Amino acid sequence: MMNIELQNMSSPLSHRGINGAFQRERQRMIERLKTQGIVEPKILSIMAKTPRHIFIDEALSSHAYADHALPIGYGQTISQPYIVACMTAALLTQNRLDNVLEIGTGCGYQTAVLAQLVGKVYSVERIEGLLLKARERLATLALYNIDFHHADGSWGWKENAPYQGIIVTAAPEQIPADLLEQLDIGGRLIIPVGAQGVAQKLVKIIRTRSGYEQHDLETVSFVPLRKGVS
């Protein structure tokens, strides 16, 4: 297992056209999100300025802002923009969250959105190759409030618990008990649940002083939450 803290590397926002290219495509994405029911101004503002195209292979850049998932290697995908926005909106509360645990760094796009909305992101990824690429991309964006952990995501990251929010970007068949235990009182867990190939549910779990409340949000399709590291 490996912990990586993102260091201040002072990288310019010029990687693959961050400042200029794809602005029109991002704006079309934002207008589409509004029609899909995403109305939170902070989320729309962050997604409007976050260059989604740098988180995928350059050959797929023309599809970066389309409303579907895309492959990122290792059998994993980047979620469609609507799902990123929906999960982020479900996670956030009226008060700014100080610490959020992300299970499944993937390409780093969801991480980038979260890092601009919360105090600190602790991101866990089981595939080292993905983790290292995500770290490089996030350094390019000068986002430094992120710590990375190469580990089995179903374990969570106990050393930094409890968390005010936990977001999971792959689907277990059952919610891991470790994640529930690492949630703070009043905290929210946003997680897709269900076997691959059948209808999965995106659910919100709120921890109370007496237990947990569950709310079903969306029907979704996610890659499975796998155990172990690679």
C-alpha cells in the first residue's frame, strides 16, 4: 500500500488546452446538466471550468463532454457528466464539508470536482497505474488539498476517519461495513449498489446517532467494486 500526498508543484493551466480549447463543449454540457435537473450553482460553476478532456486519452477528447461514460484503461470508466454532478450534489450539504473520502480515484475527474468544493479529499484507488496518472493530472490543475492512498477501497481509509462525506465510484453488491463505520454522525455516503449487468441503485446513506437512513436516488450502471490491489 502507498500513501501519496499531492505536493505544490505550481503547474500552469496550459495542459492540452485547458485555458482555451473545449470551452464551447463545456458550456453545452452545463446547459444539458441544467435540463437534467442539476441546479446547484457551485457545482455547475466548477464543472464549467474543470477540463474534463485532460482526464481521458487524447484520442477520445472529442467525446469528453458527451453524456456517456468513457473508458480510461484497466477495465475502468469515467462516469458521464450527469452522474458526476448528481453524486456530487447528493454528497454536499448546506455547510462546507471539511473532509471527504473518495473510493475509486479512477482518472481523477470526480476528485478534481470535489477538491474545488470541499476542504480536503482523501482518495483511494486500487490500481496503481490509474492513481499515478490521476496525481499528475491534478497537479496540472494546481489542486493540492488531496491525499492519495493505493489500497483496497472496500477498507476505506481508517487513519483519517470519521468523514463528513464518502463517495464511491464503483458498485459493490453490498455496502462495505468499513465504510459505514468510517462515516461521521450526520455524514453522507453516496454509493452505487448492485451486481454488474443488473439494475443498480445509487443510494444515499446518512448516519444518525441511532443508526443509518437510506434513500434511493437513481438507477445507474457502474463497474464493480473489486477487492485487492494491482
